[in-house]
Amino acid sequence: MLPEEDNSHPIIHRATDYVPPRNWRHWLIGRPLPTADAPHQTIGKFTGLAVFASDALSSTAYATQEILFILAAAGTMAFSYVFPISIAIVVLLAIVALSYEQTIHAYPDGGGSYIVSRDNLGKSPALIAGASLLTDYILTVSVSVSAGVAQIVSAYPELLEYRVPISVGFVFFVMLINLRGVKESGAAFAFPTYFFILLMYLTVGVGLFRYFTGSLGFVDNPPEMDITHTLAGITPFLILHAFSSGTAALTGIEAISNGITAFKEPRSRNAGITLVWMAFILGSLFLGISYLTGHIGAVPSETETVISQMARTIHDGRGVLYHMVIWATTVILILAANTAYADFPRLSAIVAKDGYLPRQMSFRGSRLVFSYGIVTLALIASLLIVVLQASVNRLIPLYAIGVFLSFTLSQAGMARRWRKIGRLQPGQEIAERGSTLRYNRNWQLKMVINGFGAVCTAVVVAVFSVTKFSDGAWMVLILLPLLILMFSLIHRHYSTLAKRLSLEVFAGAAPRATRHRVILPLSGVHQGSLEALRYARRLSDDITAVHVSIDPDEAVKLRQKWENWGEGVRLVILDSPYRLFIEPLLKYVEEILTHRQPDETITIVVPQFIPSKAWHNLLHTNTATLLRNELLSRPGIIITDVPYQVP
Amino acid sequence: MLPEEDNSHPIIHRATDYVPPRNWRHWLIGRPLPTADAPHQTIGKFTGLAVFASDALSSTAYATQEILFILAAAGTMAFSYVFPISIAIVVLLAIVALSYEQTIHAYPDGGGSYIVSRDNLGKSPALIAGASLLTDYILTVSVSVSAGVAQIVSAYPELLEYRVPISVGFVFFVMLINLRGVKESGAAFAFPTYFFILLMYLTVGVGLFRYFTGSLGFVDNPPEMDITHTLAGITPFLILHAFSSGTAALTGIEAISNGITAFKEPRSRNAGITLVWMAFILGSLFLGISYLTGHIGAVPSETETVISQMARTIHDGRGVLYHMVIWATTVILILAANTAYADFPRLSAIVAKDGYLPRQMSFRGSRLVFSYGIVTLALIASLLIVVLQASVNRLIPLYAIGVFLSFTLSQAGMARRWRKIGRLQPGQEIAERGSTLRYNRNWQLKMVINGFGAVCTAVVVAVFSVTKFSDGAWMVLILLPLLILMFSLIHRHYSTLAKRLSLEVFAGAAPRATRHRVILPLSGVHQGSLEALRYARRLSDDITAVHVSIDPDEAVKLRQKWENWGEGVRLVILDSPYRLFIEPLLKYVEEILTHRQPDETITIVVPQFIPSKAWHNLLHTNTATLLRNELLSRPGIIITDVPYQVP
């Protein structure tokens, strides 16, 4: 007797001792982890910084250069604006980081722009934030991997023609590591990240020391400067444009807020501290690089990066240290993709839980990560790389608008939240969805800070949209509404479904059906069909066997056999003059449906031949499956397969 | 009340008034024809000659040239052997044709080599004959279309790079016409066939007239002769080799014997007369061409065909008549494919009926032709054209061995048949499968004729195999055994199946099962699953609902809902620590299967969500289908789908 046959309590809850057997997937991504392991699959601050900071830190590799490129339009005198602009950007960085730090504590289950917008601004802003972030994560993977591979290719030009497969290879390599779980990918990528941080601090530190001790010279043999614009004056617009370009340094700053759940408990605290550290490292390196750049006379160029110019000036030529800096930069560019792999699946899982993406994206895979999201990210990013041929120049304009849009929404959401908090009595607390509103007497200051941040980032979005529109930013502005439309369609499907299936308005089971009709399609009379007949007789006494006759001789034979074996059950032979099988049967069923009484149940019992070898399927017209597909969509018909296996 | 609910007689036979609605297929291949139209879908002698003779007649376009190519090895003096060799070939043609004429009357339901071998020689020779003929029909399509397109391409060299798509296009064009039905393809292709016959007779007739009146000169400006062999003597082997090559004239002669059922009644008589006419036209044209060739000094060449040399000599240069001859030859080469389209599907239907090919090949399509066979032929022939790049030279060596193998078997079979007839008493008749053995006092003579034919064609097969082995004939010699192996595997499957399902040794229905267990997998409690529960309750009182729990919160909610709505039915909740759904459920079912009592029936009632739009499927993990696929192969489980449609 099975345990559940003891009927003392009708509900039995038992643990399954099912353990997945070894298979090739385990070799690739590791053995499955039970759900109970989830708390152990979180990461501390050290690994967390490596996982979530690589995207943000990689932007130090190009942010200063982006500012220089714009200022170059007004000639080299304009380069003196680099450091002041960098200070302004670091202030903005501080505001945004501060805002996210607050958010992390307010939303311990994940406090990205999507959630903050959803809870404070409403559905549409939330969807905009979600769509822009998801787009941006995809672009992060494509852009950063393409940029890293571009660095490799400039070192080994013979690889040029293979850059697309190499890039796609990296995308899938990072995917595989991420499918192994958040802990393992953190461990795998921690070393190169810290190596980069260390080397950059070393370089900037030595540079500053040599500058203040007066031993730092100018860039030797500077590359030719590319000036695409005609010489212009130093206008406020130019400064604003340079500022916007430099805000590329901020991309990736939001990563931690989307990934709070990856941290060990106390997760808000751990995530918050990691964020502060990340912002500090990012800000200081960026400022240091910008400062030094201005004093060594580095110029923006397509042939040599500013980092390269700086490294060879500080380290006195192309020695070991110089090459280490270049390689570390290459690796951090590729690793920026890893941050996207950490965040995209988490964000899409949150969005999917709200019913705006396929629900499968919220399922945790065998290694407790959101495998669907990871694979989806890899596929779309690879597609983008293939379509745009791994060209960084064609990918870059699509990038960064999304991030700043989400910054704006997130800060606006936080400002609104402070407004709500301002309405509370001192000491009062209100629980609101995933967060708690708690009275704070500095709410006005905080609201102003967040509001100011929102305005600044909104300006950046506007400047970006205008200056990069024709370069490809228009694609993003078309893509976002389409994504939001997709979200809405998916959501409508799920909510309609839930409403239709809901038991709230359900009147309870209908009265027992008065009649149960069984239809038994027959292609021949043999052991398989007699088994189906036997089962049909258990269901009801009202059985009609139906044979669609294509060959009259067959029909005669079948009829004789049925007289012997049919147990007196009614047999209808339908002549099919056009040698069709499914259609006449469907028509017959249709006829019965129109004549049926209310609450009559109709079951089609289909004898289904199951071959023992797959190729045997080619030798049979699988009418059972065809019939099933046709009938499933008709309401009120139940389909029973009585399989007969033949060895 | 439906008519079948009158239970006075349990077997009701009724015609379906289902008429297929118009759709795009009808535009392409015509409206479906009812089976009753079959007698009207036969063709008379006039159309029959066009359909079945094009393959044979097209060989007059190259047979003489093939002889010349071989004889050229011994220098131009050897060309005087062309006519004697041609006479020998025509004698062989007469023997083979005679044999087939006899066969047609003996086997009115189709008397190709396959049937004659099967009924007189046994299973293995029949399969060899079937495999060689089917291979040869495929090659006929590839070779003749490629050869026709090669002619077109030599007229319009700018089409050279498109020859593969053009050839494939022709293959599918002829396929489409054939899918329209035998009558329509006959009508479509009758004109070009008769046009070719007329033009050839005109050319040969004018040629002979001018020769005998002395006004026929020699080939003007003959093309350069290609002699690939070193000059050799006129050995018996050379003559034999030339004879074998010339027997290419006989390919296609068997076509009518495979296609008897396409003829109007009296079909044996009609088919026989058509065969005699075809053999007469073929023989006389071939002899005429060979005769004239020798007297105008035509030479074999890769740059100009013998037909072209003859036509411009007879018609005094490249005038209108000359061009008409060339075009008619091109068209007849392509139309030779049409004969294969008429025969391949018929032969494969016969082989399929015997259980050596997928049974679907014996089903008549909407236009009463064997559509599966037609489409299969087009697909394989196209594949061959694509693989061998429409190169006639690479296709030709594969060709003709199959035909002669089947001639040999067919003649040997007929000889054996005469031997059997010789054992009968005068006037005696014995029915044997599809034919009747009838005493004939000339049986010895007829046996000798067929036996001699068999020996001659066997010699041709041997010479072919040897001389063309390294050119690609080895492929055929590998392919044939593989095909026969495939036939045998298919046959074994069908016969094992028939034996297993047979009612001969069936002990009758087992005693009524003592217990009916129902298992109801649940993913949630909603209207859909309650409908399934309601149905399950009609089946049995022994129901176990099973929920595989991935999320403990869900399980708690489900449990509460079940307490309200579950009607007291037992619910088993299986915790799935590895977040798998199917596997724990399968393990549970497995457990029940091992504990089950003899004759216990187990039904799995699966609530299945049916989305109204196909893309909605992406938003659901279709566990019902996955479960079904896994369970169908396990004996003793019945699967019932209770679909719930959500608009």
C-alpha cells in the first residue's frame, strides 16, 4: 500500500527523493542545486564588487576620452575644461549613487529603477524603466565584448576577419560561467577585476606622484588628433555636450540596485556598502585620469586610446607595466558583460513575476540562477553582434540612452517617495508593497537632491537623443515603445487568463452531466483498437465507433471483423470520396456537437500506435496526433489516448 | 436524433457529404477528385504514347552517338559497324518489347519487372528489380532534365551559372503538372512529343529520299572528333562495348509495363498496342538515324551532337527546320522526365502495398495520383542535381545499369513462367496471384526468346558494370544493396506489427479490470483544473491529485484552495527541491505502476490549457504535452486531456 492510500487525511505533503541523474549538462554547468541551497548561493561584498562593478569601472577606460573628443571641436585650449567637467560628472555620480544607496535600503528585494518607478510613479514609467534597462543590458554585452575584441584585434590584426565569431564565443563563454551560478561566476571574474583596479590605482598614483614631484613629462610622440568638426568656439552647448558624453562614466552605477538579492544577509547593508565603494573607486579613478590627462597633453585619437597615452607616459614607454595596463583594460571591457549577465536575468525575473514577460523567466534553473534570462541575453546580444558585425562604432550610439532614462525615472521616483514621506507624522511608518515609508525630517533636502539628480540625468537623455539621433539613437526610440507594447500584450494575456480561470466568480461545479458519449475512431480492427474499445466501455455504454473508409474493400473487411469483435458496439462507416481521413471525422464530430444536449460530455477515445523506434513514425500517418491537434481547440471535447506499444 | 442512434442495426454505412473547401492548393493542382472518378482519369493510346514514350524516344537523340564514341577508338573505319550493331540492338529491342507485350497481357494490374520477378522468381529478385527501377527513374529525371538544360545553356551561355536552379525549376514544374493528374499531364505534354516524332520522321524521311536520289552530301565542316583512347584494333570486345553503349536506346521501353493501370479499359490491350507502336517508332527512328549517320560521315564530338550534324546536312544548313529539330530534341529530353513521373509513383505504390516502402506511398492524393511518390521523386532528383551540379557527365554513368538489371530479371521471370506453363495440360488454366497461367503450345519457343533476351541484357549489365565501374557505376552497386536493406527493414516493421496486432491468436478481451486509478496532475486550482477534476470523478472514485511543488508559498495557497474546492479528493504534494516538474511526477507514476494490481487501469487526467493564439504558447511551459510524450511510451497508462480554452 502506498502511503497516500491511508485516507485519514486527504492531503499528503511529501518530499520527493528524486535527485537528477548525472548528464552532460552537469559537466558543463555543474550539478543541480536544491532550492534550500539558495542562501548559500549569495555573495559577499568582496565578490559582489567584482561582479557588479566591472561594468561601471570599465567606463573609466573611455569616459575621459569621450569628453576630449567633443572638446576637440574647439581646439586644444578647450581641453582645460576636462577637469572641471569631470568634477561636475563626479558630483552627478555622487547624487545618483546616493539616490541608489537610499533605494537599496528602501527596497531590500531589489530596488532598481523598475521597482522604484513602479511603486512611486506608476505602471507606464515602470515599463519604460524596465524596457530601457533591459535594452541597455543587452547593449552592454554587445558593446563591451565587441570593444574588448576590438582591442585584441588591434594587437593581432590577423584575427580581424574572425572578430564576429570570437565575440560571439566570448558572449557564450560568459553565459556558461553565469549558468554555473552567481557564486562561481563571481569567483571566476574577481581576480581580473581586482587586478584592473590595482593597476589603475598604481598608474594614477605613480602619475600624480611624478606630477607633483615634477618628474612627469608630456606624451611622447602623441598620435594624430582626429578633428571631425570645424573649429568652433567654446559655447555652453559644447560644454553641455562634453558633459553628456562624459556621463558614460556613470553607466553601470545602477547595477547593484538590481542585484541586491545576490548578496548575503544583511543584504541591503552589504549591497549599500558595495555601492559606496564602487562609486568611490569609480569617481577617484575617473578624476585622477582626467586630471593627469590634462597635464600630460594627451589627445583624443582613433589610433591610440587616452589610457594608452597616459600609461606609456607614466610608466616611461611600452614596458611590462604598460602592457599589463592595456591587457587589464581589455579584460575589464569584456567583463563589463558579466555585470549585465548578473542583472538582466534578475530584472527580467522581476518583470516576469509582474506578468510583463513570459513567466518562465522567473523560474530558477538547475544552478539557482534565472537560466532563461541568461540564455535570452546571450542569444539577443549575439544576434546584435552578428547583425552589426561586432562594430563598436555602430553599437555605441544605441548605448547609454537607456541607462540615463532609467536614472531619471529612478530619481524622480525617489523624489516622489520623499514627498510621500513628508506627509507622514514624525515617527510614523507605512508599509507599502515591498518597502516601508518611514518618517525622516530631512525629507525636503533629500527630495531636492533626488529631484536635482533627475533633472540632470533628464538633460543628459535629451542631449543624447538629439546629438546621437541620426547615429542610431532613433532605433532605441523606436525599440522602447515596441518593447513596452510587448510587455502590455503579455500582461493582458496573463491577466485575462487569471480572470477567466478565477474561482472568485465561479458558481461551483455544474450539475453532473446527464450523458457521456464516447466516440472511437477506428482505422482497423486489431488488438490495439480492441484495447481502446475495452477502455471506452468502461467510460460509457453510449459508444460510437467511427471508421472513415477510403478503400471500400477495407471497409468490408473491417465490418466483418467488427461483427466478430465489436461486442455489439455501434459502428459508423463514413465513406470518404476525396480520400481524406481527418476532415470527414471532424465533420462528424461537429455534427454530434451541434446535436448534443446541455451538459453532455463527449470523449474521443483514440487508439494511438506508439512505435518503439523513432524512424517507424515515418512509416505511419500519425492520424491520432493530427486528430488531437484539431480537436483540442474545440470546447467541450475530451480526448483520451489509449496507446498501444509495439516492440 | 442522429440517424445512428436508431439501434436497429449496429453497423451504419453512410456517405460523407464532405467536400473539401477551396484553398490555394486547388489553384495550384486543381480541385480534388472523388475516388469514383478514377475510371475517367485514365488515358487512351494517343495520350498514353505521349506520356510513356517520351523517355524511350528521347534516347534516339543520343544512342547512335554513344556507339560512335566507342567505335572511334578504332578509327573512322570502325564506323561501318554502326548500322550492323544498330540492327542487333533493334533485334534486342524487339525481344524485350515482345516480352513486355506478353507481360502486359499476363499482368493487367501492372506488369513491371518487380511484379514479374516477384511472382516468378521470388522475393529477392523482385526487390532487386524494384530497387533498380526506382533508382533508374530518379536518375532519368536528373539526367534528362540536366541534359535538356545543357542544350539550352549551350544556346544561351549566359545562363550557365543558373543551370542548377533552372534544372530544379523544371523538375518541380513537371512535378506540379503531374500532381494535377495523369490526364492533365498527358494532355500538357502530348503536343511536344508528337511534334518531336513528326520532325524526326520528316528529317529521316527526307534524308533517306535524298540519299537514294543521290542528292545527300557529307557533313559540311564536321566538328573535331574527340578520341580519348589510343587507336585500337576492331576487337570483339570493342564491338560488344559499342553494342552495350548503344543499348541506351532501350531505356524507357519498360515504362508502359509499369503504367498499365493508367490506361483506359481494356487496359492490357491498349497498353500492349501502345507498347508495340512505341517500339516501332523507336526502332525505326533509331535505325534510320544510324543508317544516315554512316552515310553522311557524321563523327562523334563533344561540341556538336550527331543529331545536329545530321539535321544540318539533311536540311541544308542551319535553317528553320534545323532549329526546330534542335528545339524538339531539347524538349523531348526534358519530357523524358515525365515518363519517370508517371512510373515511379505507380511502382512505389505497388512496392508500398507489399509493405516494402512507407504505406503512405500507396495513398492516392487529391487528384487521384500517388502524390507522395511524385513529391518524393522530385525531391530526390533535385537533391541529386544539386549535389552533382546538373552535370550530365557525372550523372550518366549511374544511369542504365538499373534498367538492364530489371530487363534481365523481367525476362528471366517470363522464361520461368513459360516453363511453368509448359508443365500444364493442354487447355488447363491456373490462377496465380494477379495473373492466370494458360496453356500455350509454343511455350518452348517463347521460353527460348525470353531466355535469350535475359542473357543478352545480362551481358549488357555485366559490360556496363565493368566499363563504367570507376566512372560512378560503383555508386549504384552500393546503393542497390542499401535500398534493398531499407526495403527489408520496412517490411519487417510492418509484418511484426501486423503479427502483434493480429486477432488470430488473440484470446479475447481480458476480464474487466478490478480497479481504475486516476491521477490528476495539478499546477494550480482554477476553473480549468476543476473541470478536469469533475471529469476524473466520472471515471472513478479512486482519484489522486498530484501537485509538484517548486515554490512552498504556492503549495500552501494551493492546499487551502483544494480544501475548499477539491471535493475531498486526495491531494499529494510532492516537494521538488531541484525545481523540476516532470521528473518527480514521472517517478511518482512509476511508483504507482510498480505497486499496481494485475489488470488495474491507470488513467492520467491532464488539464491542458489551450491558448487562443499560437504566440501565447511561448508564455506557458507546456507541461501537459511534455508529460504526455513521456508517458505515452509506458505500457498500461491511458492519457486523457481535458482541454480548457481561454479566449
